[in-house]
Amino acid sequence: MLKSMTAFSRVQTHHDATEIVWEIRSINHRYLETSFRLPEELRALEFDLRKIAQEHLSRGKLDCIFRLSNANQEVTELSLNQPLLDALIQQAQAVSARLGESTPATALELLSWPGVVAKKSLDHAQLALQSKTLFKQGLQDLVEHRQLEGGRMTELIAQRGQQMRTLVQQVRLRRPLVLEAIREKIKGRIAEFDIDMEPARLEQELVFLMQKLDVAEELDRLDSHLTELEDILQQDEAVGRRLDFLMQEFNREANTLGSKSADIVTTQATVDMKVAIEQMREQIQNIE
């Protein structure tokens, strides 16, 4: 099944009291290009994150945004440096004992001593591990969205391909009638102008003209390209570039067919083919 290159994914989890969020946006691009917005403490993860992205995707421009909901807010959870506090209490009691009339240190005074109370900081190693795991989940969600959109695109391209196959068959069935009409028209003109031409010479010229207007090869190649299109649509891999090249081949054959049509119905069928090709091409620009 085809995959679109346009999708969006948002996944989140929690690390202690902090919410971790990944937002991944994907748009079409010739190659895989990733950009990351990371906090400074996770900047070293960027190389690993790029490798993870390459394992999941082949093409597309990714904008990956990492957010910590409490990164710039005061952390209310505090921790005590128990050994330091015990040492302070012991020394304060010793000083009070020696001074005799000294007022004992209060709890607030002890807590205000540098290093006794510390704000709980993030475990960066654990945060990095959770961030990578969550990023993989975000990519998997992104791939699912790309597949879902790719399924709709596959259906549309397949419909246009079937439309083209019908047009090719119509042109093929009509071609003998077109060539016979041209033959009769030329014979009529010769009779109208009373031109004396040997039957053998006339037949030779008609055969030469029929060869110039023959489109059997173009029709065969269009049929072959349509069969290839159907095969590609069943593949579960990145086929966007291959489909883009195939559209160029479709256009080449349709242009040649139009230049040889010599028939208004065939010309209209060629125009309809080009419309279908362009509609497919617009979709293919967004396929991985």
C-alpha cells in the first residue's frame, strides 16, 4: 500500500511530575530530512533520533518538536540532605551546650542553611530513555496516518488508471475505422480534383501515410505502463520516485498519440488521458 508523506502525530507520557510531548509533522520532500527542536539537556540525542527516523521512513520532511510541560516552571517537590541536616543539628547542640544561655537553632534556620534543602531535579538519563521510546511511538503513529492517507491516494490513482485503460481500449477499437476513413477521404479528394494516379502508386502512398499515423506501439506501451502501475500500487515500499518516472512515460506516449490522432474522437480521448495523468501526478507528488 502507498504511504502519503503528509501526516501529523502527537504522543505524550509522564516523567515524574513532568509531561513529555512529541509533535511530529511530515510533508513531502525528495529525500528524508529531519529537524529537531530539543531542550539543551537532550541535544546529544539528536543523532540517535535521526537513526530511529531512518528506520521508520524513507522520504519526507519531518519537523520534530519535543516539549516538557514543566521545564520552565518551579518544581514544588523538595528533598532534604539528611546527613547534612544531622550534622548541623549535632553541631548546633554542641555550640549551645558550650555557650550555656544560647538560643537553640530553629527549624527554619536549619532549613535555610545552604545545601540542606534541594529541589528535586529531573533524572536526565531516564528522561532521555523515555524520550527515545516515546519518539518511536510517535513515528509509528505517524506511519499509520501516512498509510491511511496513502490508502485513499491508492484508490484514486487506481481509478484514474482504470479510466486510462478504458480510453486506450476505445482508441484501439476505433483506430481501424479512423484509418479507413482517412483512406476514403484521400481517394475522394483525388477523384474530386480528377488527378490521374496509378492504383499501385496510390496504394503505396496510402500505406506510407497509414504507417505515419499508426499508433499501435503507443497503445501497447500505454497498456504496459498501466499494468506496471497496477503492480506498483500493490507494493509495500517507497515507490514515489518510481511512480513519478512512470507518469513521465505516460505523458510521452499520450503526447505522441495526440499528435498522430487525425480524428476528433481520438484527440478528445487523448485529452482525457492527459487529465487523468495530471490527476495521478498531483497525488504522486505526495507519495513516499
